[in-house]
Amino acid sequence: LGVSAEGKYEFKVQLDKPESYFKYVVTMAPTYPQSAKEEKKFGSGYATSSDKQLYNGPYKVTGWTGTNDTWKLVKNNEYWNKDNVKVRQLDFSVSKDPSTTMYQFEQGNLDSMVLSGKNQ
């Protein structure tokens, strides 16, 4: 497989040949380490909603049901460096109408937006 543990907090990946994009692949969510204990605890429901996930970063997701269009990132008080996390909450919402999104942005109700150009 070409993967080995190097101490308690590090793993080593041996590639057959250099791949310039590899560092980007391993920073994508599907390659993040997973907790076998948590996965077993939630079974097939693991990671299907915000309350069935494990968080170890500065934020945790709240209010996501797996299908809804709004959720929040809230400060994770169990994060090792929580005292340096200054933003307490980020609100997310998905709008299916680009015109509504643009209007909300122009009115100052959104700090950031992404428009796809496709209206579903």
C-alpha cells in the first residue's frame, strides 16, 4: 500500500513516482483521517448530519441535517488552540436563485457569495 505510521501523529506515504498534485489530494476532505470508534458508534448514519460527526478543528458544524440549505460553523471549545479563535460563528446558506443571492449581497446581508451562472 505504501502507507506507514511514523510515530503517534504522523504517517508516511511512499509513491511509485513523484506526483505534483499529491499534496492537494491529501488536503481534500475524503482523505482526512477518520475515527473508527466514532464511525462504529454512528454506524451507517456516520457523517450524515452535523450531530453525527467528530470535530477536532477550530469549528464544528451545527444545524446541518444532511439535506437542509442552512447551517453554522461555531467555535469548537474543545479545540486545542481555542483561545486564539476570534470568530465565534459563521452562518452558511444555499440559495437556488442567483438574483436573490445577489440582492442579499447588495443589501449587506451576505459577506461573501458564489454564483454559478446555472439556474437549477
